[in-house]
Amino acid sequence: MIMHRFLTALVVMLLAASVTACAQTAERPVQLVLQITVDQLRGDLIDRYSAGYGEGGFQLLLDDGAFYVDAHHRHANTETVVGHATLATGTDPAVHGMVANVWLDRATGELIYNIEDADYPLLGEGGGVDAGTEIDPTQALATTQGRSPRAIRTTTIGDEIALSIGPEAKVFGVSVKDRGAITLAGHAGTAYWFSKSASRMVTSTFYLDAYPDWVDAWNAKGVPASYAGKSWELLANPDGYLFGDADDRPWEVDFPGYGRTFPHSFGDTDNPYFTTLLTLSPVGDEIVLDFAKDLMAAEEIGLDDVTDYLSISFSSTDYVGHFFGPSSLEAEDNLHRLDRTLADLFAYVDTTVGLENTLVVLSADHGGSEAPGYLQTLGIDSSYFNFDDVDTTKGIAALKAEFGVAEELIDQFFQPYFYLNREAIAELGLDLATVSRRVAEELRELPGIAYAVSSHDLRMGAVVQTSVTDAILANFNEDRSGDIYVVFNPQWFVGEFEGKTVTGSHGQPWAYDSHVPVIWMGPGVPAGRIGRRVETVDVAPTISAYLGVKYPSGTRGRVMTEIIH
């Protein structure tokens, strides 16, 4: 038995008399917790595109659910793994440790992809990242194909359901993205994600020693291949869309063979980017849902008296937002199609488990910025930031005058952190705190940079307290954060990384990146809109309180009292 399963079983056995036995006889409020995370679903977008919704999807949530309209992530680095881990753990990246999609390992000097783990390779042959076709630069940086949740330093809500209720509780996470599945599945659950290189759902040896027959059967169905020769077409007549007359925008990414106007062709399976293009459309979410329904059937999710947990992270909204921006015909149609995917999901849950036996919570890992080109048409200052285009002459001269060197002081930049060359600084006999403070001061003088905060000053409490610096502090982890945290001006962001360009992005502490929906639906949950400001760290402890299970170990959030009676 693999190690993490052994440890989990040991804990459960030690708690059996006092916890597990009681859990088996205790009355549970629901048979299933369904946690839905929509990658890059900014808080305003559900309402903005509601005219195109049908019945049973978003409208069901809006009619029967409790919609917190002023929910925010409180950490600065609004990236995928950071937001997913925060929703799962009920605490900040300062505590759960997932400070960025990529961070620098000081021991090896290598950049680390957040969930890579050489000790737990992917299960089965192939299925890893193809660096030649991978459009996600953070995944392409991984030095190993292995994956696990071990970098998450606290328990997750899935972990606590497994620990508090007992081994009969089933815990799963599913997503196109590995980090979207793994963070919510936690340590005690099982995660599955979509391999674009192999066109199948995969997992790692951390979770399983062999694939269940039903996973092999699903992969054999060839669901992705069924889209060969097809295109992403508009769901309805363009006249019914807010952006129906704005299909061709010069600032959108014109991916070869895919284009920036409807229809967007997927091509055939021999196209090396075929599966990538599926994920750049609503099809990515459809694939995940198809797999999730087979998982629910095969694993008998929610069909007994013990509460199960299923996390589904839908990634298409993020990919579409990066390529076309949230104010685009593509983003609008994607939300309409996600609405249909959600309606399909809810109908399936209703016919199997029963929605009356299910607690649903929907949120997002982060929001997203508008395309600078679109904002500029409205007279709003916005731009892409590129260090290569910035005149740093003055700053370099100032640092050389003070320290004798300048460029040598900096190891590298990977958003949002600057990493200083600590070895060189020590060899020169310079004080790291002084160097980091001065480099930060010079960075703040560059056009487009709003904040540059030294980690040493954060440690010492020597930073003027604002909502932004509070968010930076919530992101600070002693072991993984860089030496200087950089925040760009509102509506400014890095639009190019190693030759890959984007139209829209995220990762800043500004409201368009921090604002996300939080919607609850289930037994006892009141319907309506709630204007009280809440934070995403509140989601996990609210699930715990609803179920009567222990909070995740690092919890810093508060229970949403409207959900708990």
C-alpha cells in the first residue's frame, strides 16, 4: 500500500472508537458535497451573460441558491493553484504554502511547478506534459512528470471529510488541469485530470497502484476523439449576444488553425494541438463532465448514508479568457455553454443522488483582467508590461553607485516574485535586507509598477499597511516566497512569457482578479442574494460546519452564518 494511504488508514484506526463509529451512526445533512470551481470566473460574469442561460444551470443556482455577490480572494497572487488551494483549505497561501503556480526552490536553484513530485510518477505509460505543444508555461517548466498534493501544507476539506466521517466517505477531484484536480482532492482523496499529450484522463501513483476498470473503459471510449473534424460554433444567433457584433478583435490571440472568429476548428486528431484546442473551448468542460458522470456511477458516489465529496474544476473559462478576454464573443458563448454543462451535471446528480441530498458550492480560483486593447477603446489606461521594454538605466546606475553591481544582484523574475542572487550578495559582503529594500525602491520607480515590497520588510512589519500590502502578506510564505513581491498598476499585466502571448490574464490583487462568485445550494440553504462581503477562506470552514466535521488544519476563514442554522 502506498505511503499516504497507510498514513491515512493509521489515523482513521486511531480515531475509530471516538470518531468513525460515531460518524457511522450520526445523521448526516447530505449524502454528497459537490464543490464546483470555475477557473477564471470573475464575480460579475454570471449576471453579465445571464440573457443566454437556459433552465437548470446557472439559473437554478440563482433561483434556489444563496449568492454571495461580494466574495473575494484576500491573497495577492490570484493564480490557479493559489485559489484552488485556498478554497480547499480555508486558509491563505502564507499557511497552505501554495504561493504561486511556480516558485524557486532555493535548495536546488530550480523553478518548481507547484504540484510536481518525482516520487510519484504518472500512472501508466505516457500522459505527461509535452513541452513542445504545452501552451501553459508553468506546466512546461516542470522538471518531472510526477504529481502529488504533498506541497500543500495543511489538510483540505476533502481530507477532513475522510478523517471525520471515516474510510467509507469517498473523496474525488476531477479537472482538465492537474493542479485543479489535486488541490481539491487533497491528500486523502483521488484526483484525475486530462492529459492533452495522451488524450485521456490520468492520475499518479500517489493515489493509485492501478487504474480501475471503469477509468480504462472511459479512456477507451475516445470521448476527445469524437470531436475530430468539428468546430466550436456559436450556440445561438449572434444577434442575441452582448458581443455578437464584435467577433474579430485585433487584440485577441490568433492561434494558427483556430483563429479569432467563429467557427473555431479543432482539426483532426493528427493535429499536434488537437487536444489543446479542445481545452480552448467549452469542449474541455464537456469532457470533464462526461468523465465525472462515469466516476459517480462506477464509484457509487452519494448512494449511501455516508457523505461523499466530489470536486469538479472546469477550466475552459480560463483558457478562453486568456486567449480572447472576458469581454468577447468567445467568453460569452463559453459561459452559455458552461450553463448547459452545469444543467447536465445538476440533472445527473438529481436523478442519482438527488439534489435534495446534495450540498452544492460554486466559486472560482480567481477572476480575470480585461484585454488592454478593449479597455483602451473606452479610454481606460491599460497596457501589457514587459521588462525588456522598460528603461532601467537610472535604476541600474543607482544600484551600481551604491553596491558596485546591479544586474548581478538579481537571479530571476517569475511572477509575482523577484528572486535575488543570494550567493553573489553574500560573496560581495552585502546585506541581503538592504539590497532587497533598495532593489524594491528602484522597481517602484518603473512605469507600470504600483508596488514592490521586500520580503524582509514584510517579516519586520516595516510595510505601510494597505489592502494591497495586506494581500501580499497573506501570500508570504517563508520558504517559498521570493525576495521582492511586484504588483503592477491596475489594468497592467505581463502579456508575454517565453514567446507565449495572452490577451487577458490574472494574478494581481485588484478587484477584477480577486472578485469571484460564491453560491451555495442545498438543504436548509436560503435562496437569495447576500451583499455581505465574504472571503474565499470562508468556504471550507462553512462546509465543515454544515457537515459537523473538523475544520481543515490551517483554517483562518469564518463560517458563512447564513448557510448554517
